Amino acid sequence: MPQTKTLGEAFLRNFLGQAPDWFKITILLFLLINPIVFYISPFTAGWLLIIEFIFTLAMALKCYPLQPGGLLALEAVALGMTSPHMVMHEISANIEVLLLLIFMVAGIYFMKELLLFFFTKLLIKIRSKAMLSLAFCFAAAFLSAFLDALTVIAVVIAVATGFYSIYHKVASGKEFHHSHDHTADENLHDLTRDDLEQFRSFLRSLMMHAAVGTALGGVCTLVGEPQNLIIGDRAGWDFVNFAIRVAPISFPTLLFGLATCLLLEKFKVFGYGAKLPDAVRTILSDFEKYSTERRTKRDVANLIVQGIIALWLIVGLALHLADVGLIGLSVIVLATSATGVIEEHQLGKAFEEALPFTALLSVFFAIVAVIIEQDLFAPVTQWVLSFEGHGQLWRVFLANGILSMVSDNVFVGTVYIEEMYAALNNGSISRDQFDLLAVAVNTGTNLPSVATPNGQAAFLFLLTSALAPLLRLSYGRMVWMALPYTIVMLSVSLAATLFILEPATQLLYDTGWIHHIVEPAAAAAAPAH
């Protein structure tokens, strides 16, 4: 590293470390411009801050967004765009998500042997890339309908990281074990740079299929996404009622989403279609054989224990026996106790992946606090509510979809369901119209938000994970690979909102699957804070 000649140059080199100089200068310009714009127009400054924060996310491979995004958030608080109290309020309101990240992701870390065991067999047995992609997408959708999307994406990241580490070990000249292995030598000889790039592309496509799957499944049920619980609470719907009411939109979108998965792999477009290189398949197959041959009784016992804990995880989350974060903490306690992990430094490794993202998400809630304080979404909300009936329905869907592409979908969903709830209570809309709008809010926040990583926490977690730079999965590449899904999911769900939702809901009323709710269910609920 070249020596710095002046103290000023030293400060610049230290600022944001190894990030490119142009990126450092851009962040400094943001920090200089924001006070000026805020003095002229706080509303404009608020939207400018959102754009700047999205820029830091887009440059995640150049510099982790926590530092530049955190500087922007600190400045926003210092300027009075929001207050520390409001930021703390947003963090407190989302404490379940933060605890989920801290404990659940760490809990998944202690189950990685079971995950690698299961998914390695799946990868070796299913040779068709299209079928494998469909399996990943459908499994993520199914699990996300009952579990949290962040939990599902954490599992997929753990699996992909395991695959990559096995490949990297052999490609680096290391072996699975200390004794000499001629097969490992042959695999190493066969590996090429093209194999690495193809393997990266293979894993990237699986990760994106799974990530989109979490959105396809998360929209379907009451527990699929955090905002679903809020919407269901305001509407007074139970699990079955919620699933039936959103089915006219969620079901056709799920089918078209899965069909899109197959078509992308068949036609090999938008970065999809790469197959597992033969040399890498051989490595993974050899690893599976090696692991099986040398598996001890203690290893088998660990797998059995992790399998039992996995069942507890699924049942606990599906039945909501406790908050997600607390179930994650129970997984840590059970898994470490049963497998003999009792030293502090062994536990610390499990938290390395999630804690930086937990801090980043807290910074993101500061940006959300600015959105609230400056009423940045107010013009869109007022415009939507100025319409009535069918015209109001599809506009609510689109407004939620577009805003969820730039902001957190949980926040957008919460804002809009509270607006609909207020309109119901003051008599502006009927109860039946409120039910239709609640479906539009749910599907609008869940489906179009796949367009960008900042739309959903699961996508943002994938972008900022340690796996992303290994697979060269940047913000722009995620947007590009999500584009066909975005187009299909937005088109199908919008068409369903326009042409299917109302007649299908009426049919459900007529056949007795659901019933008209005369009294506002929200009247018994506490107002949102």
C-alpha cells in the first residue's frame, strides 16, 4: 500500500477503507448536499435520502452499506428529518425481526451438517437443472407460507455456502482429509476457471429462484410475512380465512411464478440456465461418499438431534408457539447442548453472519422514521384514496407495489392497512370494500417488491451476506435476475386484481367459503402505534 504524503490524504484513505475513491467522494457530496436541500424543501430532502440509501445498497460489493448508509442516517437525525425517539420507536416496533436475525440465523448455523447432508443428496440425485431449480423455488415457497422468509433464506444461504466451501477446499489444493486421495488429485487437475464461473452462475440462479420462492409463498398465508399478521388482525381474519381470501391472486401468481422458473432455465436467459459442472459434481459426490464412509456414531447422533430440532423449528413456527426470535434462541440452546458446543468462541462464529445485517437493518429503520416524519408517502396515499370502488382497488395494489420497491414492504403494508382501517371507521368505505382493499395491500406489498433487494428483508439479507461476493451477486445483478419474475408476478397479480378478485370473492360468499363481516373487526383492536 503506497505511503500517504499529507494528513488530509491519510484521512481520505482511512475513510471507508478500501472503497473506491469515487465512491468516497460521492458519499461526501451526499453529506454536503443534504443540509442545503433540507433547508429548501424537507420533503425533497427526504426522497433524496431514500435515493442515496438505495445507492449505498446498490454498491454493497464496493462497501458494506452499514457505514455509508449509517452516515446518511446520522445526518438525517442531526438535521431534524427525524428524531432519535422515532428511530427507537421503529426499532422497538420491529424487535421481532431483529431477534429473528440475531438468534434464528445463528440457530441455522448449528444445523448446517443436517442441511448439507440433505441438500447434497438432493443436488446429486436431481441431475436436471430445471427440476432442481423448481424444487428450490417450490420448497422456498412452501416453507415461507408457514415459516418466516428470513429463516428460509438463511437456510438456503447456509446450504450454498456449504457447497461453495467444499468446492473451494478442493480447488485450493486441499483434501477432505489428511490422507492422500488420488480422486481429489484428479478433480483438482480437471478444475478450470470456467468451472468456477459456471459453478458461481449455477449457485446464483438457485439462490434467486429460492429468494423469489419466499415471496411467492409468503403472500399466501397469515404467517408468511410480518405485514400479513397486521393486515389479518385489522381485518379479523384467521389463518384459513386469510388464505382463502388472497387465493384469487396468490394462487395464479404462484403457478405463473413456478412456470417462469422452468422457462428461465429452459431458455437460459437473464443469467439463468447454468448447469453444475461435471468436475464440481464429482467433487460433491466424492465428498458425500467420504462423509458417509467416515461418519461416526457421534456424527449420526448429531444428525438425528438436528433432525429432531428441525421438526421442533417447523412445528414451533407454523403453530406460532413463541415469537420467531425466541424459537431461534431455543434452537441454539438445544443444538449446542446436544452436540457438545460449550465454548464461547465456538458460539461466537454463529453470530458473525447476522449481526452486521442486524445493524444495517436498524439503520434502515432510521430511514423509515424519516419517511414517517416527513410524510413522504402521503401524496400517493391521498391520491389513491380519492378514488372509489374498482378504481381504488387496483390503484391501492399498484401504489403498494411501487412503494415497496423502494421502501420496506412491511412498513408500506402497515401504513396502507391503517389508512384503509381509518377509512372504514369513518364510513368512507364499506366493510366489503375494506376486505378487498386488505387483499390488495397484502398482495401489493408482497409480490412487486421482488423487483429490488430493498423491497424485502430476505432479499436484502442475501445481498449483504458473505455469500454474495463469493457468487458475484451484486445489487444490479439481483435486479436483472429478478426482472422476469417481477414482470410476470406484477402482470398476473395486477390482472387478477382487476378481473378475478371481485367476482371470485363474490363466488366465495355465495358458496359459503367466507362470510360477510358486518361489524368492523378493527373496532375491537387497539389502534396502531
